Amino acid sequence: MNRKKTVLIAFMMLSAFAKVFAQDFSLYQKKVHISGNDTLPYRLLLPENFDPGKSYPLVFFMHGAGERGNNNEAQLTHGGKLFIREDIRKDYPAIVVFPQCPRTSYWSNVNIQLDTAGKRVFVFKSGGEPSLAMKMAQELLYHTLRNIK
């Protein structure tokens, strides 16, 4: 077999492999919550055959620091596959919201310091105002409760 054919077959096999394992997150609607000059990207998944007259559990998935940003995709890295599984959607219909924390913020009031070894230490503040990201997430929660019935 010549080199071109080998490369073409390898490429086709890799493409097929990628399609099998690629996750289709298109079931999650891309949305943005806007408050003043601030925006919070989020994804919304409604139950199959959503009926606005019915009540559903509401799940807010708060991702970790590695998924922060503004691409409205990274927050689905951990947990996104679970909620779109056919058996989960059928057996546990719920409204699922994945907000995405901005890269420059956190869901909580935290002061990150370095210890003497250069390791990060998280010092959580008690009381006080919520971080901008948490304030936006709280607004999104109230908006969702009021507007998705």
C-alpha cells in the first residue's frame, strides 16, 4: 500500500473514532445572563418533552476553577455528559443550568495566597458581599425560577 493510501486510511479511522467519542452538547441551549455591564454565560437543558405546566427539579451545576472562562463550553467538561444521557433524562427529568464563572473570579469570596513552598492556599472569607460571579449566579437562579415554569 502506498504512503498516501495509508495516511488517508489512518485519517479516516481517526475521524470515525473522534465522532464516536465526541460529545454532542447541542442539547444544552447557549444563553447569557446580563446584569448591567456584566454577563454570565450559561447552558440550559430542559427535560425531554418539557411541559411548562409541570414542576421539575432545578439543578445548578457549579464547576471548578479549571472550567472558568467565557467560551460557554468549558463548564460542561465535568457533568455535561451525565445530564444528557438518555436514561438519566428519561428517569430524572430536570431543568439543568451550567453557569460559567469568569476566569478572573470565583464562585466564592476567596483570597488565594502562596505558602512558603509556592503552593496555593485558599483562604475563604466569611460574611461580606458575594463575589461578582456568585452575585450573577444568584440572579440567574432567581431569573430561572421566575421564568421557566
